[in-house]
Amino acid sequence: MKKTLLIAAAALVAGIISSEAQVYSANVVGYVSVAVTAGQLQLISNPLDDGTNTANSLLGSTLPNHSAIQIWNGSGFASITKTSSGFAGNPSIPVGTGFFVKASTNATLTFVGNVVPAPGSGPSSLPMTAGQLQLVGSILPVSGNFNDTGTNTLNLIAGLPNHSAIQTWNGSGFVSITKTSTGFAGNPGYSVAQGFFVKASTNSVWTQNLSN
């Protein structure tokens, strides 16, 4: 299965790399565009490090006023509406964090920044606590399937114990899929900047790595 790694060499300036591009480069400054539909709850994640990673820095220029985001606090969602002054409290949204967006009008969100981890810097590591719902997204801006493993992939299944579960959003509710010894049934796909819940059956670590 061909994987998509959305990173751009010089494309940030030239503007020639689209969300369909399949580009690998040691220059890991790039952008990811996500279309959002008015009035529709969409579960996305932050795919790039912009150096600040707050709601205002990530979404302030592209998410329309009167739109809302919902941030997971570990037990429920905190909803914050965007005004002409931005998001009250300006919450942090680190790379690989999932959150809901409900746009007031159709828009395209553009995330600009660095891919992490950088090539050769070692893998990213996200501890997963047994029985805890964690709202996440891929640290790397990649697309593929939940059963994918290895460099430049989601690689979630490699560190997720059997009997753990993922919950993906279908636009109106969550679909839960449990990991067995053969992986996730149906080998569901995921897209760049997609958010999803993970609930690990035992304490574990999710790692992702970018090739040099």
C-alpha cells in the first residue's frame, strides 16, 4: 500500500504541493489543508508543529468567526467559540492532538509548520494509559490504514496491546474497533490530520518514526 507523507521541499514558498502530493524530503517544512463544512462536527488533529501550537496560531487565520472547537480534557469536551479576538484562553493543541471543529461557514484550514519528529532525530513517543480514552492523531502527516506498521506510517498497531480499541468519527457518532491478534477488523483507513480516540488495554507506548 502506497503511503502519503505530506512534506514539502520549498513548496511552502512556491505553493505547488497540494494535499494529493506524495513527496519525501529532508526539508520538513510544509503545509496540510483540511476542508471543513459549515455546521458539521469534524474530528481532526494538528499534523504540524508551528512553533506555538495554540488554537489562535493554528486556526486563527483560517477558521471563520462564530466557529467552535471542542477540546478533550480526559473526561469530557470543553467548547470554545472563535470571536473577532480569537479563542478565549487560547488553548494549547500540540502536534498529534485530536479535537472537534464546527465551522460557521465552509472553509479550508491550513496548517503550516514542521514535521515532527525530524528525520534522524529518533521516534516520537506517546504514552498510552490503560483504560484511558485519549483523543489523538498521527504525529506524522500521513494517510494509510490503521494496521500499517513501520517508518512513515501511523504505526499505532505496533505498540497498541491486544484488546485495545480505537474510536473513529463517522460524522454523526463513533465507530469502535477492537484490536485482536490479527489487527483491526476491516483494516480501516485514516486520512491526514484525522483525529480519533484510543483506549489501550494496558499501559503502552505509541511510537512513530520519519525516514532520513
